[in-house]
Amino acid sequence: MSSTELTSTLDFLTDAGHLLATTAPEVSAFLMSRRNNILFENELPQSQRQHVCTCCGHIMIMGQGSSLKVEHRKAMQRNPRLSKGKEHQSDTSPRSGPAKMITCGHCGRLTKTKLPAPAPISRRKIKAQEPINSAIPKQQLPGMAQTPQEAPSQKANSNANSKKRAKSRKAGLQALLDQNNATQGTRPGLSLSLFMKK
């Protein structure tokens, strides 16, 4: 079956099944079960098959007899006492995500849809920063190229940069205030700054 023919057939069966769901539920169930068979034969994703019961073809609508339950698989806690080998074995096991279980209101059959597993959470440990002005001088390692004389100059450069940024920020705010004052003199009307001055 070509893809255009397949999509048109599935659309027709879906529309007809939904239109006949209240007036002729048996016909609707037959059409929707036929739609499920076509989906299964063509190996279409499971998300296309989840709103119809795989057993009787009944359209499962939550609150009208059908019920939904989401089953979460709790993450396994790592035991710090485990040896490295045991911990590595537990990490290699495949992780499965939560499962959505829908109970059919017509026949009571359970339709289970597996959802993809969430991505593992990676947490980086932040190293504690040492104070800049420590009382105990650090010993330099042989591979370090920095000399003690270079450290104060870098500190002075970073201070100068932050002072320049602060001055430019202050100048920008002052320019905005000046512009606001200039437009306020030409524009009649009330503003919040007028009430604050009084």
C-alpha cells in the first residue's frame, strides 16, 4: 500500500469510527479495530494506536468509562558503599521510561504505552573557591609558569575592567535621565516624577 493510499485509508477509518461512536458503537469498534490492524501491519508508531482499545476497537475517552494511569519507574538510588564493579554493572542495565496504561471502559482491557526514558541527570560538583587573600602562601608546582609578581597585575587589570564597566553603566543611566528630563520639559502632562518631587 502506498503512503498516500495508506494515509487516506487511515483518515477515512478514523473519521468514520469517530462519527459512528455514539450512534453505532459496534460499527465504530469494527472500523477502529480494522484501523489498528492496518497500523500494526505497516509498523506505524505506538502513539498512533493509543486512543483505541487493541482488543475490542472501542474509542477510549477519559472520563467516559475509560481510565488513565501513569506508572513511574522510580530511579534507583546509588549506594556509595558499593564497589566500583557492582556500580558499573547497575549503570549498564537499560533504563525504561514511564508507562501510560489506559483501561478500556467497554471490555476492561489494559492498553499499555511505553514512553521514552528521560535523559539522565548530570550533576557537576562545584569546587569550593579559595579566598584570594589567603594568609598562607601557596607553593607553586614545577609546571606552573605564573610568577608571584604576575598575580597582582592580573588582579589590578580585572579591577580596572570592572571599574570601567561600572563607569560606562553609570554614564548610560545618566544619559537616559538627561534625555528623559529634556523630553519632559517639552511635553506637557503629569508624570510620576512630578509627584515624587513634591
